[in-house]
Amino acid sequence: MKTILIVLGALALALFAFTRLTPPPNQLDWLNAVWPGDGGVSRVAEGVVFDEKTGMKLDVWAPEGTKAGDGKPVLVFFYGGGWAHGERAHYGFVGKAFAAKGFVVVMPDYRKVPDVRFPAFVEDGANALRWVQDNVAQHGGDPKRVGLSGHSAGAHIAMLLTLDRSWLDKVGVAQGFVRATVGLSGPYDFLPFDSRRSIAAMNQWPRPIETQPIAYASKGSPPIMVITGASDDTVKPRNAILLAQKLKQLGTTVEFRAYNDLGHEDIAMALSKPFRGRAPVLAEASAFLDKHLKVETADADQGR
């Protein structure tokens, strides 16, 4: 009995240390790794430098057996963390989830506060897309069928790159490169800056309106899905509601989802195997991207 108690005590202490010392996304990634499902996928590239100036790196996930020239749809995913935290290594559960749905998934890092301020992390996102344009075919992806997604601050980056063409123009990414975007719990219309993180990330930019994705919504925007948790008190649902309303008024293809009783982190958690029963985030996001990244859809959009 004494030995059992010692073992249980050691396990409890190890679990306590793990939960206190390991960032929540990494905890989720560990749990996801031992949960059944999402087989037949692998990380086919790790730590690839996509910008020599900054040293920023990315990982690539794909269905097993994917080879150069396969022409699979591509998803570039930007993780969240208030523009100040996060790293691609902790979001393998997202790469696996979408790769299991048939996508080649690119997961870039980006520079963060306090080392940088807006727009450095958006510039990093643009450079990651330039890498995708030039290199994803080598990993089985189709550079003409690229969608974006992101959670929280990552959704802000993805949506700015989608709606404001200037970032991709600066790095030589082709017109119409982004075919569709899914924003998860993202800040799109958050003036005035009234949170510690938004102030730290954005407040030094002399023209605050330029930090707001909603300011760039237009009739020619790619198809967009915005997903939020109705109980999100970190990034208020109004961000998704107002962006969806504006895009709809402009005649842009837009879909809106607000999941009841889900908070900010719940939306990202629902992409992981243990928590998918909480909301169909993965299923609905994948279906939306599949629809708009089909070959015939992408070809038709060339004339948009």
C-alpha cells in the first residue's frame, strides 16, 4: 500500500508540474497525441526557414504518401497567443487534424511582442505565404489552391493577409493567391485599443485603422468563414459578427458560426481529438475550405 501511495503521489506531482510549467497548447498537443484518430498523416518538413532575414521557420503536415506534384489543397494556419506567445511546435494537433482531412498544412512561426510591434508579425505571415507559393508543390500541395486559417491573433494575421492585398504585393505573391479563409475567434474590429495585449501590439502604429481587418473588407474579397464562441470574453463575438455583416453587405461570400457555451480557447480545443464533440469546428471549417479550394472553384475564381 505504501508503495502504491508513493507512486500515485509521484504521478500527481508530475502531472501538477506538467500543467504548471507547460503552456496549455502544448498540454493539448500531448493529450491529442495519445488519443486515437487522425491516423495516416505525418510532419513532412520541420523547422524550414522561410525568411533568412528573420530566421522564422515553419512545419508542413500532410497525408502519408503525399509526394511532389500531387496537387493537394493547402491550408496555412497561424496560431494564436495575443501576438506575444505561442510556437508552431505546440500546434501539431491542428496540423494533424487538417492533414487527416486531406490538406497539406503549413504552420509558420512569426515574431512577437515585445521584440516587435505591428506590422512585423503580419509581414512574417506574408513571407510565409511567399514560401508557400514558391515551395509547397515540392511537398504535394497545389499553390493555386491555398486557404488560410488562424485562431485569435493568428486569425487577425490571416484575415489581414486575406483582405489587404498590399502585404502580399510587397513580397511578390500572385493576385488571387488566397482562395478562402477561416477565422477562428479573431479580433477584426477592436478599436479603440483597450486590452493590455492589443495596446502592446498595436499602439505604436500611427494609423490605428490600418491594424483592423474590417477596414479592408471589399466586394472582391475571397470567400470567408468566421467562427466564434458565443461565450468568448477574450475576443468578443462582435468582431466576427460585424465582419460577417460587412462582407455580406458588400456581396462577398461569407459564412458565420457562433457556437453556444464555447469560450475563446474552446474553439481551438475543438480542433483536437479529445474535444471535437464540443463543436463541429473542424468539420465545418474543412467543408468550407474543400468547397472553395476545389480545382473548378479555384479556376473560376481566377476571373474574379
